[in-house]
Amino acid sequence: MERRNVINTAHFLQGIKTLESSLIRLQASAPNSIDYEVFRNTTVKGFELTLETSGKLLRKALKAYASNPASVDELTYKELLRHALKHGFLQREAVKRWFTYRDNRNNTAHDYGVAFAETTLKLLPQFLLDAKELQLTLQEKLGAEDA
């Protein structure tokens, strides 16, 4: 039996919009300029925050499906993604991409250099699409509030 649990996605939507705006401004900046550096840093941090917010929302969403909701808090991020697939919050190909996003995020603990940032930037167009798709799915399946 599927249980519904309304969750608020406003913070997630704001993170997506902010990330998208930062990426647009980065792309409009001259390479090697201070503006480019500022927007690159802002964009990478926006990616990290949006990714973390998505995980928190998935945890809340999956608690509605768990016989022991507290057990969801014990899942690793990748286990969380596998459960999201099982319950229809993500599609198989999207889960593979979310694994990549998470692996990239984990690398920030080891590499904050230019090469890392540029690798992250290459992921962002697809990440934005996937984040928007996740938000829509949450809204459809759980009646998520977006305001």
C-alpha cells in the first residue's frame, strides 16, 4: 500500500534556480576574469547544496514507504538512490547519473582545484535536468509543496 506524505520542495526549487542562474552568469563571464572565478565557485557550491537537498528530500519521501521510517536515516546516499529507483522516484539511467553526481561531490573533500571545478561544470546541464525531474516526481507522487 502506497502512503502519501506531503513534503515541501521550495528550498530544493530555489537551489535549482540559483544553480541555473549561477551557471548562466558563469558562462557569460570572460575566462580568467574575477567574475568567472566568483561564479565558478558559486556554481560548484550551488551544485553541492542542491545535491545535498535532494538527498534530504528523498529521505523524507522514502520514509512513507518504509516499515521502519527511522531505518531510512541509516541508508548511505547510494542506497538511498537504489531505494528511490525501487519506489519510482528515479529511473534506472537517472540513478546511474546521480551516482556520478555523488561521486563528484565526494571528491570535493580531496580536490578543490580548477580541474575539479571544470569537471563539475560539465555535469551541471544534465544535473539540472535530473534535479528538475526529481522535483516534478516528488510533486506528482507525494503532492509536494513548492511554495
